[in-house]
Amino acid sequence: MTEWRPPVALVFTWLALLALLASTVTLAYVPLGTFNAVVALTIGTTKAAIVAAIFMELRDRRPRTLVFAGAGLFWLGILLWLGMMDFLTRT
């Protein structure tokens, strides 16, 4: 009976996500002022890109699939923007 091993890409993805998680937690305790939000969003975007590329398998897809994935992100941005405008304009 052979022993099952996960693919190398999944192991490196897991390690990268753990490293980014550790950096997020560590930087949460560092007083960076307004730069703290920029760093947190950059790390979060990097984690989302890794998850999309590996687990959604977007790294090996055709351009049409990437366009539709981008359209989904664009639509999410529109929804978040409209929700934020509603929140900011209320008294």
C-alpha cells in the first residue's frame, strides 16, 4: 500500500498562507498609524490572490475564465461601494 502525499503546490500554498497569517497578526500589534490599514489590505489581497490562483485553479485557466473571475470581483466592488455610500450618507 502506498502512502498518500499532498501535491507540493498545496504544501507551499499552506505555508505561504500561514506566513501571511502570522505577519497579519504580528503587524496588528505594531503601531503604524494610518499605514496599518494599507499593510493589512495588502496582505489580505495577497492571501485572496493565492487562494484564487491555487484553490480556484485560476492559474491554469484560459483568458475567458480570468475575465469572468475579474467581472465577479468588479461586481463585488460595485456592491461594496453602493453599500458604503448608503452607510456614509445616512444621518
